[in-house]
Amino acid sequence: MSKQMMLEVTEVEPLTPLVTRFRFEHPEKAPLPIFSGGAHVVVEMPDGEMLRRNAYSLISDPNDASGYEIAVRREETGRGGSRYMHSEVTPGTRMRISVPTNLFALDPRARKHVLIAGGIGITPFLSHLRQLDLLQQPFELHYAARSRDEAAGLKLLPKSARIHVQISDEGNRMDLGEILTDQPIGTHVYVCGPEGLISAVLDAAARHGWPKGALHSEAFASPPPGKPFTVTLAKSGRTIEVSASQSLLEALEAAKVEIDWSCRGGACGRCETKVAACDGQIEHNDHWLSRDERAEQKKIMPCMSRFTGAALVLDL
């Protein structure tokens, strides 16, 4: 678990009808830890009887210690975290925020950076841009969104000939072949957004012969809701109920079971847990386990994955 700070919301600004910017500062205006572009924080939300912890990319200046900023897209069909942020959080609200963690940093070996974003996936690139500007490194950004209502980045992006925006509703679409062709040797590609965009970029890069080491991705994932299920802890024999709108990690935390975590989005591997027995099917929703590991059903990522079947026993 990451170290936490109690911070105060000082600004709430709607960027689009769907996306809102939140700024957090120390209540006594003490400086906050600086971070690197692409970092995220985990925001704690006491949502009724449920304690939610959602990860959000930092969109503010990595070298500005006066505050942190995030942008949150309201998801009406989600589990409630984004609705909580939009309906319950106002200036003056105090919330527990983790110190920044970075799983999507710029590669210092790159001679050029090509950034590809879709929808709310623009958020980690906003701090990347500030870092690139400070370091005076070559880059280009390609940003696609279905509509301007979903294009929160339009209000936050600087004006630059190196930034290209495509709005699908206006007849503009991203040409991945053109973006990935004729880039100089040493270029690295970074993609963040919906799974479909990430897969399309990585597939196109493979077809064009890009080395895997030059490709970086981050998916914006939250635990999907599903049918309730029960897990048993092998070491204590305890059974724990996981509700439809609750992740396995949240259920374990509510039961006071100690388990490590960082990203809470199935990408970092910190919460990987051994499965002692499985009579059914684990619904793997993470980005950490390999295809073979998923098929073996001997490991689970509690932050993202669910279960259907007769019995799931964790080695806890």
C-alpha cells in the first residue's frame, strides 16, 4: 500500500459535460512530493459503506509542489467512484491521496517520443508534455476522441504544431500507419486509452517492425462489476463475500485482510495472489498475468479479476 496524505480540494472545474478537473493542495500549503510525467495517485472515497480507492493520472506540472491535479470522467454505468467525485466532492473537501507512483514514465533512452491518446487516456500525457517541454525533447502527440464532450484534453493542451487532434464525430480519424511510418531511429511510442486503441497501436507497430522495447502502454481500467461470488482464505478458513459492485481487493480490505497494492488497475503486479484451489472460472481482467498464467488459474489479480463457479480458495 502506498503512503497517503490528507489533502484539500481547492478547485473543481468542469472541462466538458463528462469530465471534471480537481485540484488538491496541502491544508497548510506545505509542498507536496514532486513526480515524473505519467505518474498517478490513488484517491480514497468513503462512498457509504464502501471505501473506494481509485487511481487517477496526474495532469499537473510534475515540478509544481504546490498541488496535484486530476481529471475524472463521469461513468454512469461504473461502480460509483467517478459519480462520487462528481456529486460529493467540492472545494474544501478533504481526501486521502497516495503519494505519486509512476508506471508510465518516459523512457530516457528515447531520441523522440510519439504519444498516442484516446478519450480520457489523454490525462497521463498532460504531465508528460510539461516534462518534455522542460527537457526540450522532440515529440509529437496524437489525440483521438469520439466527440468534443469526451475530449477533455482540448481545454488543457497547449497550442503546438506537434499536437494533432482527431474528433470522430467531425469526420477525423487517426491514421496509425502514417504515424508509425518514417519515424527516426530511437523513437519510442506511448499509448493510453481504450483497450481497442491500445491493441490497434501495438498491432500496427508490430506490422511495421517496431521493437517491443520501444512500445509503452497504459490502460485506463477500473474493476468491472459482475455477479456476486464467495472466496475462501486457505490459512484461516474464512469466507468472504464479494458484492456485484465490489472488487475482490475491496472485499479483502473490508474484511481487514492485509494485501499489498499500488495501481489498483491490474498493471503493476503488486497484489498478485496465489490460488490454492479453483472449481470454476477466474475472469481475468488484468494486464499483468500472461496468457499461460491465466489458463493455469493458479494466480489472480484481486484488484481487477472476478470469479464464477463453485469454489475459489486463495492462499491467504
